[in-house]
Amino acid sequence: MRNTSYSNFQLLWLVVLRVAIGWHFLYEGLVKLSDPVWTSYGYLMDSKGFLQGFFQFLGRSPEILNVVDFLNIWGLILIGVSLILGLFSRIAIIGAIALLSLYYLSHPAIIGLQSSLSTEGSYFIINKTLIELFALMVLFVFPNSTKIGIDRLIFKKTEQ
């Protein structure tokens, strides 16, 4: 971890951002886990864009779909808990960026690609998924879990 110095105000809002995104991931994972009939099948089969074939391939095989569903649910939960607690946050941020990238590539916000899934508003290139991904990139370049989080205990630095 690099030496970072933030004002209390900057640190507060970086932590609030980290915890808010963590809560979003955790809640989405718990909702999926608690729904015995939830599956990513519909989402994958509705995929648009240049990777449509790949995402639909994942949805067509029941065995692969079970793995995708498991990884999606537990990825969301573990990333969420990690971000909220500030535990291995950099790893969680990388995982979250990867997951959000897959979500975006599955349903890119490009004119002419109509999804049957309901959305809020109208998007062109930038959508909520991409904005959350950008916010995670901000958290990656402005790490804060070594100041406020369990990472502070794990990655103790010697004071000089």
C-alpha cells in the first residue's frame, strides 16, 4: 500500500463511497441467494452486443449456468462484505470492476440494442453500471481501507 494522506473530509467521503458500493453488492447478492428460483438465465439470454454469443453460451448449459449463478451470488456477497469492512479492499475492488465489466458488456448502453429487461431512464454509452465501475476505479486509486477498515490492522506500517 502506498502512503496516502487525505483530509478528514476526503477520507470520510471515500469511506462512505466504499461502504455504499459494498452495501449495493452485498444486498444484490443476498437477494439472489434468498430467492430459491433466481437464476441468471434470463439476463444471459437477453445479452446484446458483440459478446452476445458468449453470454448466451453460458446460459444454455445447465452445468455452466449453475457455476455462473454460484460465482455471481457469492462474488457479490464477498465483494460487498469486503468493501463494507475494509477487508482486502483492493482485491475486492478488482473483483467488483471485473464483475461490473461483465454486466456492462452483456448489456452495453448502445443505441439500437434493445433489451427486454426493464431499465430506469435512457442511456447512451454511460449507464449506472459504468458509473459504479468508475467509482470503484476512484476507490482503487484513492485507497482508504488502511486508514478506516480491517486492512489497517492487516497492513500495519511502521511509523517513521
